[in-house]
Amino acid sequence: MRLGINLGYWGAGMDADNLAVAQEADRLGYDVCWAAEAYGSDAPTVLSWVAAQTERIDVGSAILQIPARQPAMTAMTAATLDSLSGGRFRLGLGVSGPQVSEGWYGVKFDKPLSRTREYVEIVRRAMTRERLTYEGEHWTLPLPGGPGKPIKLTVHPQREHIPLYIAAIGPRNLEQTGEIADGALLIFPSAEHLEDTALRHLRAGREKAGRTMEGFDVCPTLPLALGDDVNALADMFRPYTALYVGGMGSRKQNFYNQLAQRMGYEKEAAEIQDRYLSGDKDGASAAVPQQLIDQTALLGTVSRIADRMQAYAAAGVTTLTLAPAGFTLDERIGALRAGVEALEAAGLA
């Protein structure tokens, strides 16, 4: 099992430290460094900055938002980053959510599955450097009856095939991801529930495409915090979990809330959402079960984290992406090093 690092969003208060974290991850042998975007910093700018100042670690978008860019623009970005980084770019895509898609980008959040499928097809077709034509429900290239003509990409990616990941949570999205992508970006993964909440759906998609899980990258992101008091460590992530389970999306369309329900936390997920949407964020945080946090984060001593890593490897994870917690650079670097130590102790390095 390989290790990754997720820098999260730029502008989250730790900007000055993020380069040092990425460079230490590069030195320690981490496989990939991911950067996120929502409605603040954009991922490509961060990734180009990191790639320019590291040597071996891959850089990946987790995610580039589909409503933010036309697919041909994403192909241009992917090809450019792969070329500039010497073949170290991984393209992660996702539909974002209805609030961001419609409120920030002005793009209707409808038919996300068919939109994602067409988007991936266009991106991949563009990166073959053949003249781009496409006829679909959401995109037609070139537009008919006008001056547009088929154009081909002028940038040469370093590799013929840039690994393409999709951020997926729901069963149908997971199945499609298994069918059309090279990897899946997962959030709030529980080793105990991973087969039912993700792996069986990904496997069904692979089978639909006539493939096995061999070579498919199952890549969840987990917060990591070191210490002896697991309960106190879990408390650090209560606001984070409450935000996603309770406040991300609408009452009817919150993918993270639905995931918590599929993990067996139906009543708790409903209470967290009720409290969060009523404005009681502290109450929502208090309502998050300690067990839910412990199941979806790496908490405790190096030995305990090593045991959890073994469980994730056994469940089918191939790249475990860490989000090391800490209020200082030294704490984050310490957590980064502990991740490697735990992987070695687990016999997975």
C-alpha cells in the first residue's frame, strides 16, 4: 500500500507550511501530493508550484471541479502539468455539489453521472492529440452551423496515458467510476464498511467494462493525529465531520450524510444535520459519534495507526492519502513521518 499526502485548500491558514510539508513528503517517499479546490484557491496553480519545488512525488488534483471548466480546458491543464512536472501529474475530477455548482459557477447541477461520463470521454479524446469531435447530450464539438472546426491539442503530455481519478461517494457514481476511471478518490472511508459502501460498487463497474480491480487505485483520504488519548484526538475532528455530514449540500442532497447513514449512523446523521442546518454548529459537533470519527480517521499511537493501516490494506485500499493534523509545522511534519513509520510497522511499505 502506498502513501499520499493531501494539502487541502490553499488559504486555510497553513499556506506558509504547505510547501515544506510537500517537500518532506517527497523526501520520505510519499507517492502523491494532492491539492483541493472549492471556491477559493484553484488546484492547478498550487500543483504547479509544488511540482516545481519537488523531485519525485506525483502531484494530483483532488479535485478539479467539472462545472468549473470546459472539458477541453481540463485536457489542456492536464497535458501542461504533466509536461512541466516530467510526467508526475494525476487528474482527479468531481462534480462538486449543488451549492457550489449553481451558486458559484452558475452551472445547473443535473444529470451528474452522464455529465461526468461525457466529460471524461472528451478529456481523454482531447489528450490523444487527435482532432477533437464529439456529439453528446451535454457537449457537441464543434458547435454545428458555425465557424468552429475540429482542433487538436498542441501540447505533448509527458505520458501517453495520464491517470484519471473520480471523486465518488454514491453507489451509482462509484460503479461508473470503476467503469471509466483509473482510480477512485474516497472520503470518510471506514475500513469496516469499505466493501459495502465502495468496493462492491467499484468492482461492479470494473466488471461492466470487462476489467478486474487489478491496477485500479482505491485512494481514500484520512486525517491523521498522533497521541495517547484517542477520545481527545477525535474531538479535534468533530467540527470537520459535522460540517460535511450536517452542512454540506442541502437537506435532500447531502452525499456525506447519506454515506454516514449507509455506515449505520442513520439517527446520528439526522440529528447532526438538523442541528447544523438550524444554526447549532456546536450541537452538531457534539452529536457526532466518537466511533464514526475513529472509523474514518487515523488516531492514536504509531502502533495503533499501523493496525488501522493493516485493516485498510486488507479492505482493498491501494493508496492511503493522509491529511496530517497539527497546529504547527513541526506537528504536521511529525505526523507525516509517523505515517511512514506506521506503514513500515504494519509491514506494508
